[in-house]
Amino acid sequence: MSKMQTKNVPFVDLRSQYQTIAGDVDAAIRRVIQDTDFILGEAVEAFEEDFARYCGTSYAVGVDSGTSALELALRAYEIGPGDEVITAANTFIATALAITYTGATPVLVDVEPETFTMDVSQVEKSITRRTKAILPVHLYGHPADMDAIMDVAARYELVVIEDACQAHGASYKGRPAGSIGHAAAFSFYPGKNLGAFGDGGAVVTNDEKTAAALRMLRNYGQKEKYHHLVHGFNKRLDTLQAALLDVKLKRLDGWNNTRREHAKMYNGFFKSNNGNTVITPPSEAEHARSNYHLYVIQVEKRDQLQAHLQREGIATGIHYPIPIHMQPAYSSLGYPPGAFPVTERTANRILSLPMYAELTPDMVAQVAGAVNHFAMTETAAESGEITL
Ligand SMILES: *Cc1c(COP(=O)(O)O)cnc(C)c1O
């Protein structure tokens, strides 16, 4: 067999993204430096306006990270000690930490095996007198079943905060992710679909009072300088980051569409693999349009596949290897192993493949080819056709 020309495929490639926008980025950053407009400067307001419009909401409030966006959104709705917030067991730790920071208790529910988003049928069973909010996570950029979630929330008078930290530009039934709940949190961590040169985040909402509360909470609890109404924080979005993010926001739809094309290509390669051993992400549907923050497959021998890809120079990730309730930090929640079977089973089967706009079709083919080669060899070995 002749070996095709291959090169190393990184998991993300922020350098090649920067090279496509360097002129605009450098000019935007230079402007902030020349104006020495570093804290809550003009570019923050401009970006907030643009990002709110992008999300189809009335307001966006820039903060210093996605974690802060989640925490301050919960605080804006006065969630705190004694309250319970329902979220998904398979999420990044920050979702749970933000709840913990407010003094409230995270209550976990399992996820759907197909989409990895909150299993809404379990939400209602978890509601108690203390429940104040539901915090669905649009994991990997695939929107959670928001109609069902909003319906439960309305019946029990609960607040819904979307964790849209992976979902910039995703949509649910034609509505942008982040525009459906009472408020939504976004992260601009560098590797996110819209990423800063450092940490950053934003809360979006249609509620004017919530937006006003968030502006106070991020800025020492002041509305007017040196007049402090609440115990606020220093959790502002830097002007430098806002200026950069505004440059990137203009390209976001284009980048997301390219990711969707890569996902289609991956899907095609894996469907043609008759062994049927590679389970692909849920396919594009009008009701839930992913931004493919991550392209996550499921395979039986995940660790072996990951090692195989590593040998081929292909970097992969696992999001996430240890569910929240199995983390030492959350042993105090008291969930036993087996509490969330879908989450626990998939944690051992998931593998995130390289996914970013700057991937080339050749790189997608190379990654898919390496995965399929491994899967076919495994299938053949199991059926006794060949021995490894
Ligand atoms: C990235 C992320 C966060 C946290 O965002 P930071 O900006 O890293 O604080 C929260 N939730 C999810 C689902 C994330 O992916």
C-alpha cells in the first residue's frame, strides 16, 4: 500500500487563524493602546452591542471569563446559599463551579445518549422546593432541547441560564443559542469558536434589569464611580480583548460554516466505513444546528484509537474524561458511581477529533482515514480474519 503524503494535524491551530486576520487584529489592538483606553473602554461597548445583535438579544455584558459569566448570571437572579441549580452531569467543571461560587448546590441530571445534552425527562424529577434555576449546557455546540426546558421552567417558575460557552453561532429552531433562556453565558477562552487572546466572557439577556445588575456585579458593585450598592467583583472584559473579539466576530459565521463542511466530510468518511464501529455526532438538523465547537465520535476502544492517532501525528482530546460527580472536588454531592449511566458510559467512548476552520480537506481525509484504518483493523481482528 502506498502511503499518502501526511503531516502532523494539531487539535487546534490558533496561529494559522491569526495569520488570516493579522492586519485587522493588529490595527484594533494598536488603537486601544494608543488611546490607553484599557478598562471598560469604547471597544467594550462596541463589542457588547455587536455581540448582542449577533445573539439576537437586547443586551450583552462583557466579563472576564465564561466561568464569571455563569456565576454573575446566577447572582443577577439572586441565586445563592440554600438554592439548587439543575445542570448536566457531562459538562466542563466550570459549569458546576459557577453554581458552587454563588453558594448554591449543583443538582446533576444525566444526558441524552445521542446529543450529550441534558435529558429533560430527568429534570422534572429533580425539582425540589429549593430549585431556583435550570442550567442547560449546549455541549460541543449542539443546542439542548430548549423548548422542553423552557416548558418545565415555566411550570415551576424557574430561571433558565444557558451555558452557551461552546455554542457561539449555534441555533435552535432558527433562534440563536443564548437567546432562548432568561440569560446565557459565553466564554471567549482562546480555543472557543470565538476566542480572545486570553480569558474573556459575556452574558446576554433580553432583560434590562438583569443587564444593569450584571454591569454592577462585574464592576465592584458600582453604578456610579465610588458608589457601591452591592458586593460586586472585579470581573470586567478587557478593552484589548473586546477590540480583538469584534474583529473576529465578523468572521465567526464563515468559520462556523467551514466547520460544518468539515463535519459533513468526516461524517461521509465514517459512513462509508461499513464496519459501523464509529458513531458520529448527531447530524445537521434544522431544529438543532451545531457550530461544531467539537467533533466528537464514539468508539469502543477509545484509548487504543487515541494512541494510534497520536502515533500518526494526529492530536485529539477527550471532553470530558471524568464526569462531574466522579471528581474529588464534587464527592461531597454524594452521587455514587452508576448514578448517571449515560454520562459514565460515554466518558469512556468519546474522542474529539481536530476541528477548526483552518483544517484543509486533505487533513480531514487524513484524520478520517487513520480512524477508519484503525476501526477496520479492529473489526477484522475480532472476526478472526487477521491476527494483530
Ligand atoms: C469553556 C467553558 C466554560 C468556562 O469558560 P472559561 O472562559 O474557561 O471560564 C464553561 N462551560 C463550558 C461548557 C465551557 O466549555
